[in-house]
Amino acid sequence: MKRYIINTGLALVSFAFLTSCSNSFLDSEPMTQTTNASYYKTQQDAWETLVGCYNQLPGGYGDFFVIANIASDDCYGGGGYTDAFGNQIWDEWTDYNDLEINRYTWSGRFYKAIRRCHVLVENLDQIDWGKQPELKVRYEAEARMLRAYFYFEMQRNFGHIPLITSSEGKLIPQTDPDEVYAYIIEDLKFAANNLPAIKFQDAATAEFGRVTKWAAIGLLARTYLFYTGYYGKAEAPGLTKTEVVSFLENCISNSGHSLVPKYGSLWPWSMRVDYHKDNTLSYAGEYNPEIVFAIKHSTLRSNQVHRYCGMRGNEKAGDYDPFYPGWGMATVTAKCFNSFDPADTRRFASIIDLKGENIPNTGNDQREFTGYAQKKYQTLTDPNNITSSYPQSIGGSSWQAEAQDLFLIRYSDILLMAAELELESNPANSQKYLDLVRNRAFGDTNHTVTATKESIFNERGYEFVFEGIRYYDVLRQGLTRAKEILDVKNDIVLNGKQQAVKNIDFPLIKAGLLRIPESEILISEGMLIQNPGW
């Protein structure tokens, strides 16, 4: 395994990033060890530092992607029946413990990532770019896009964070959210305006995984929608709706991105014709025109969502074929399953109906067992040996070495964000984009609905179920509406096969924000203030 070792000024950090595609842009990492004083001279120095920024994208337990699915109305916390109450903090908003797992996202990953991006941007002028000055602009745009992504995730989850704008920056009090969003938007506009406008079809496959102009546009629109919705503002700091629509229309017209013909082909289970028995359905793979922004994974740098959300408690290996068991987190709610029209192909593509699919999982070791599990990020069995896993069949050391990429922005999101933003200015476009997504889902044109704010919100719920998007869509409807959606009263679940009642009373005082780690508040010596309600 290839590794960089780079001194970023505070500490010597080691990082490795391997992707699920051979010969990809992140799969060439020579050994090096230097200090800031002598390091930033060559283009290779800048490249290695950029790889260090990308390296912070993959997450694990406590990652915002997992938290968002559990916090939404799509999932309960789940986990083992005798496990400590950890996941339930995110769906019940109850202070079972101080949830120091949030420290992993706060300082252990995201501020570290932000600092790496600062280091690169600050040192680009020291590099000899020779006859490739455009490369400097691209590296800066990539670093600023990544920095904006990390800051956006921190801001919308914690709500009150320090905006540290240099690699040498010291801890400061939490910054006004408007100032944080202005910084994020400035970075994203720079990236959207300066990353090359290369069509998906013309991009080298070895480049897949690098952020693009189109990914920056998608994240810019997502930032605008969340800010204006959550804070109830007409516009975002430094960004107007007209600008966002123009960016999205550019992506739709010029990116080369498109929907794959069948929704199910986006997900690895579609490889198993013996399971879905549809000879017209085949796996599109991870390099397909619908994927605008993804976190790359491999059997060496695995996607851990599968481990957490895999079905729990099989009696013997192979019982759940074609799925491999896991830890049983984020159990799917009956409300989620029942919200789908049975004719909507996204229901089968996204949700495992244990009884309906004759999978003998009875929840004997499961907390909040509902009879449903998510399907998109589920480890498969080896088709030639169902007692083993698919990751092992492609060289993984164990079933946990899951190589599936984590999709952050798909082209359908570009279409539905444009549909939402153009409802008033161009209703014909809004309807067209909604129809494209919905017609794909049903496989016909007989299930159209009129484009409205509510119908687009509902469509996003079906389209992006278990993709870490729904919770934030709910929050931006306003906290009163969010409470109506997220509250649960007397839902029947099984805890260790014993019937139990699930209740959730979404606390408005917490405003949907995570608890800031107490250890971070302690070491700040009073500079950081805990979010209300915690």
C-alpha cells in the first residue's frame, strides 16, 4: 500500500487513500517526508497535498451520512438489542450520554480536513508551475471545493462553529452562521467558475473521483436551498436564486450527466439477476453519467455504511442471501416503506421487505426491528459461495472490506433542485425535470404529478431515501413542519423479539442540531458554547 507522510505544521500526519478503480487519480502515492519550510516547490508537492485533502472524505461510525439517515423519518437507530443506546440519540434526540462520537467529526476529521485544504491554498504561490499555470487554478478550485464541503457539513449539523480561515488559525468563538455560509459560498463559486467544464463523457476514467465543476454547482445549489430554507431567508449570503438557477441550467445543458435508464441499476444488488429476476436490469457501475459527486472506496479503504446497516442476527451464514449480515443499525421505518406507491420501482430498489422477499430475519438480536432494511448500501454475498461475501470474492480481507462508492450528488438531484428553484420563474422547466425523475422511477408516463413545492419535496424523499439527504430536506421546511414529520407516537417495534413502543418527540429547542462534543468545550476554556437544549 502506498502512503504519503506530510508535516502540515502542527503534527506529522500519515494518510493513505486508495480507490475502488485501478489506475485512478488517487492510486499513485509515493513515500515522502518533508516540512513546510522546504516542501512546497514542485507540482508533485502540491499534488500530494491535494490527495491529503481528498483523503479526509471517507467516514465511519458517527459520520454525518449515517447520522442523517437515522435522524430522518426513514430510519430508527437500531443496533443490537443489548447494545448501549448510541444511535437512538440521533433519532430520539435524547441525552443518553455525551455522545463523544461527535468529536470524531468535529476535530478528528473535519477540522483536520479543513486545515489541509488551507495549507494547500496558502502555498500554491510557492510552486513552480512552469508552462501549466492553469493547473494552479485547478488545484486551488479543488481544494476550495473540498474545504466548502467540509465546512458545509459542519455548519448544517452543528449550527454554531468557529470559522477558522487559515492553517495557522487559533481557536476562536463560534462564528455567526451568515459569515460561515458566505465563506462556503465564496469557495463554491470560485470552484464552479474555475474548474474545467469537461463533459462527463470526455473525462478520463482515471480522473473519476476528483471534484468537478458540476459537483461544485450541485453543492452550491444544495447549500443555497438549505440556508434559505432552514433560516427562512429570501437569498443566501453572496448568492441569489437567479445565480443558482443559471449554474444548474449550465450543468443540465453542458455537463454530459444524465439519468441511467433504470433506477435499480445504480445499486450493486442489480448484479444479481438470480435475486431480482429482471433480465433487462444490469448494474451501471460506479462510473456512470448519473454520478456527479461520490466518495471513492476500495477493499482497502472500505465503505463502512454497509457494516453498520447490514441486517443483524442471522442463524447461519448464507441465510440472508443475496445479502450479507451486519450490525443492524438504521432500521427502516414502516412509515418509509408504506409511503411508496407499490408501482414505484424505487421501493424495491431501496428497501428490503424481509417478509415479502422471504428473508428469514426475525430480529432476535435486534433493537427496533421493523421488518425492513435499507438495500442501497448492503453488502452482498458471493454468488458462488453464499456463506462468503462479495467483497471477499474481489480480494477483500473480510466481508467488511466493502468497495462500493458513497454517492453524494446524483444527476437526479440536479434536476429536482432545478425543478424546485424554477417553480415560479419557469414552471414548464420545473414540470419537465420532475417528470424525468418520476417517469424513470415508474417506467412509464402514467404517474405524473403537478410540480409544486410539496410534490417536489415528496419526490426527493422517494428518490434519495437512505442517501443522507432526507433529514436536511425536512429541516429546511421549517422546524414546526419538521417536528410534524419527525415525531413518532406509539409505533410498534421489536426489541430482542419482544414487542415495544417507539416514541419520538422532536425537541424544537435543539433546532435539529447535534451536540457539540463536551471535550471540545472543555479544552476551549469556555470559548465554545453548547447548542441549546443539550
